[in-house]
Amino acid sequence: MVNAAVPKRLARFGPYDFDFATGELRKHGSRIQLQPKPQQVLATLIENQGSVVTREYLKQRLWEDGTFVDFEAGLNTAINRLRLKLGDSADYPVYIETLSRSGYRFIAPVEFVAEEQTAQVAPGAPLPPKPKRRRLTIVIAATLTVAVIASAAVLALRKQGAGAIEYSQLTYRRGGIGVARFVPLSQTIIYSAQWDRSPRQFFVVQGAGPESRALDIRPELSLASVSRDGELALLQFGGTMNIGGGNLLRMPLTGSAQTVVDRSVMSADWTPDGKAMVIVRAIEGRNQLESPAGNVVYKTAGWLSNPRHSPVSNAVAFIEHAVRHDDAGRIMLYEQGRGVRPLTDTWASANGLGWRPRGDEIWFTAARTGSRSLWSVDTAGRVRPIAKTAGELTLRDIAADGRALATRDVRRLEMAGRLAGDEEEREYSWLDWSRVQEVGPAGRLVLFDESGEAARPHATAYIHDTVERTTRRLGNGIAMGLHPDGRSAMLVSEDHQSLFTVPVTGGTTKMLPVSGLRIQWAKFFPDGARLLVLGSRPNEGLRLYVCTLATPANLRAISEEMMIRNAAVSPDGREVAVLKPGGELAVYATDGGVLRTIYSAEPLAPLRWSSDGRSLYVQHLRRATDNSAHLSRLDLERGTLRPFKVLSPSDRTGVNSITGVALSPDCKHYVYSYRRVLSELYLVSGW
């Protein structure tokens, strides 16, 4: 039974707004061009959300005068065009479900807004002008989103707190917060942020603000910690920060003179007296905790973050993450004389940690599933919730008087690119954490995965087919690569212990005979009979391995212990190009031959060899801004670089990194992932 048309003007579903009066469809505020028939189909389906709309009824609505003769072809075309604009799939529908021999049903939840209410809705009114370039872009309505989430957070915290908690908003601009720390023995707060389209800047704010003053600190520096005397510990990015660490600098808050005090440092924290620091160092394929600097107390082939020294003892709390570039982790404690021990089991996401002033309790922000909220664990390992909220919460710092700094974050990993049939670059994001892994021949297939809030508790791999215009779910696991024949995709299990393949058109999975390693990533050689694996054996650092897929598999190390950034296999399978932690672009022979350095003037991350093996497509890491990536073609014989492409999303607000670039084998098509974070900083007191 078809419902009567609802007397509403605006319908909201997912990221879309549809205006019944004008027929306009918008995604995150950006207009999507719809032809008249798809407009009418969408309006009819939304009006009858949840009910079956028959093909005969659609015929009456769309061709009332009866002049159209080929109704079947016309309706099929309209439905297909509409699905294309919505990024929907007939096989795995999110919005429009096909019922065989019956009709269609709009299955997504819809919020209807009455005519008189639309003027009160922000930021949907007024709607922004049509973009100059016709592509689907992510324009997140950050002010409204973060404000609503922040309000929900405040309400949730008040319900669990003592009723005297106060929240003072410190930032009001659109963009992302990098770090935020208290300046001890004062009412000053220092933070870094990237507002609108501006580069990263440092700011100070007194008390609860609201005005912030910019500091003259170079944007390539990152704040690690502030001493009791107001001295800053800064980290200097050199293009290999995430694999080799950076230079550790000291600088007075009131001056600009900087002194390099250490190297290969990932993170750091001052001791309470301001005389020493605890650091996390990257070395030989591992991260190691040093307390104080120079005294190694713990090593892992994963990575360590958020080291925080106890305010009353020599203890250090930190987060251990088993897999590089994955924030799943557990809270750890180092105590002098007792060593290192875990205080919690592993959380799906963990970032943000601080000691309560008494030194007997550690607060941290983490999530089992969904978004991070605030938790506490004491030194005996007893965990209790502090504040569970909607949205993402990140603890930044806790002051000696008990006040805290926290951000409300909207985080997304988005995809854009140019594939087969695209006249220009367009958006390819799927859910909220779309990580591209590989682009197949001729730019037809794209392998990617989702591991954000929408996919939890399990990471899920997908394949997008640009010819069939479908996106298929391959199954639980993390995408690694496409088999050279294009018929299957390789995934790694979520515990990073096993590899398996899944047919791209659906079918039975096949386990690969690789064991004995914690696998960071793996990719096929061009012959399809071997794998290149970055992994670690128990109690060892990371290495590159070549695995021959026989039964049993032949596993052979071809490198020393090290972490690398990117790897590209030559067309003949004899060489592997990698970026080493020291910034050298190096080539390893897969038969165990001699290592050779091919470029060292600046850090270049290898993306793909040219098909003739004479050139290497690379990404410049030192030239990269927060929201662009510069690609070049390196002539391996001459050692010369030729600019190839600059990648940058159309809406760059809050984009703090282009995290991955995938080129097709002919290097004519590409997809890249970029991380967008939109934040508001709060001072929380009265705990």
C-alpha cells in the first residue's frame, strides 16, 4: 500500500539532504546534479520510506500523460542513475532495495523536516553554492556536528560526575587540534591546530580563554611535553617521523632558541622536576621506552605512544600498540624495580592518557567498540568508566590541580581518485574509515577496507568495480593486495597472524601457508607465487621477508631489523624498493643480494615501478603539506626526478595527512586516502 505524499519539505538520510520543493540533492552541503526522472523516483521512494513502491505506481507518477513508450528501459535507467549518484549498490543496498517482480523500497532511515522548520536548521540553510568542479566532495558540517556531540558529552559527563563539573570551550574555529598541554605552575595552555585551510600553528590561551594567541613556532614541529619551568619539548618532522622518529628539541616558551637534544624519538614527556625526559625511540624495527632517556626499559615490534611520567613516583604509563599505524592498544605501566606490566587488555582504539594528581590512578580515552570515551585504571589493574559519550573523546592532559584538557573529535578517513571512466577526480569514500590498498589493471578494481566506527567490531575488506559500478563486501579482515590475475584479494586476519585470499566475485576463502610471524602487511610478487611480507618473529624486530607459497611455505628474511615506509616490487620480481628510517630510498635484492641506495637527498616513499622497470613513482614526504602529496617519477639510471602529480582533496579543512596512495599498474589511474579531523578543545574542571 503506497502512502500519500508527506507534507514535508526536507528529507535527511545518511549524509544526504533532499529538498522536495526544488528537487535538489546535497551531500554534506554539496549539491549533486540529478536529472528530472531520478529526482522524481527519489522523491517517490522517500515519501514511502519502508514501503514497497511498485513499478506500475512509478510509471503513473513519472509518466502521467502516458506519452512515454519504453517505460521499462526508462525506469531502469532512472534507478541506475540514482544509485550511481548515491553510491549505492543493487547487490548490497544501503538506500534502494530491489524486490524481484514487485518494485523498490527505500530502506534507509529518513528524518523529515517541515517547511517552517527548515529555516532554523544549520548549516543546511542557506545551502552553499554549487562547487566549480563537478565532483562529490566531503564537506563536513563541523560546527553543528561537533557542537551537538559536545553537548551530548557534557550531558553524559554530568550524569556520571558529582554535579559540579564545569566545561569551558577554548576553541571555536573549524579544523583539527594536534596536541594540547598545560603549562605547569600557571593558568596557561598551549596547543597546536590547523584551522580552515591554514598551515598548522601553535597557540597559547590563558585560563578559560576565549582568545588564543599565535606562537612563532615552525609548523613542522610538534609539541611533546612542557616542563614545570615552561620549557617545551618539541619533535621535528623530517619526512620519516612515523617510521624513524624525529629530532627532539628543547625551547623556552618565551623564546625561539631551539636545541637538539636527541634523535629517532617518537614521543616524550618531562619528569616532574623538569630535569630529564622519558622517551619512546624508534630503532632496529622496534619502539623502545627509555626512562630516563638512555635507559631502555621496554621494547616492542609494534609501537608505543602517550608516555606519561607519574607526578609522585618513578612510574611511567604508556600505550602499547601491536601493529604499526593501528591505534588498537593496551595500557602499560613501568615501575622501577618491578619492570613493565599490562594494566588492561587490548582496546579497539586507545589514544590519550594522563595521571591523576595523587599518582594512584591513570585516566585514558579508549573504546571496545564505537567511539573512544574516558576510563580509569589504577595501578592494581582495576578499570572503571569515567565518562561514556557519543562521539570521539581524546584526553590531552591533566594538570596538578586536577583540571583536564580534552577534545571532541570527528575523525574520518576518506578516499578520492580518478579511475576508469572518470573525466576528473572524484570521491570514493564508502563508510567512515576508507583505506585504499590497491588499484587493479586499467583502473577497474579498487581494493580497500573499513576499520572505523561503522565497521567495528570487525575490520571489513571491500572491492569496488568501476565497470560494473558495484562495491562488494569481501569479508572480515584487513586488505593487503590483489592477486596479479585480478581474481582474488589477499587479506590479513585482525590479529595479524594469518593471511588468506578471497575471490573478488565471491566464494570460498583460501588460507595461505604463512606462519610464525606477526604480519604488519603483505603484497604479491608479479608472479603471484611469492609474497613480500613485513613482519616480526617472537622477541625480534620487524624485517622484510620473501615467502614462497609452496606447502609448506618457504620464508626467508632479506633485510636487517627495521621499520620501512612503503615498498614497491620490480616488474621482474628481483628487487624491492623501500624507504628506510634514515630517509634513504634503498633497493633490496630478493635473492639475498647486496643492498643499494638509489636516492638520499630527501625522503621519497616508493609507490610503484614503471612497467619497463626503468623508473620508480615516488611520493615526496618532506615537501608534503598537511593536505597535499607531491608525486614524481624517478629515473633509476640518471637519478633524476620529474614531477608527476600533486594530490589534494577539494575540501582541505581538517585534512592533516594523505595516508596512502595507490597507482594502477600503468600509473594512469589512482586513489588516495586522506585523514580529516575536526576538533574542539575543552577545559574540564570540578572532577
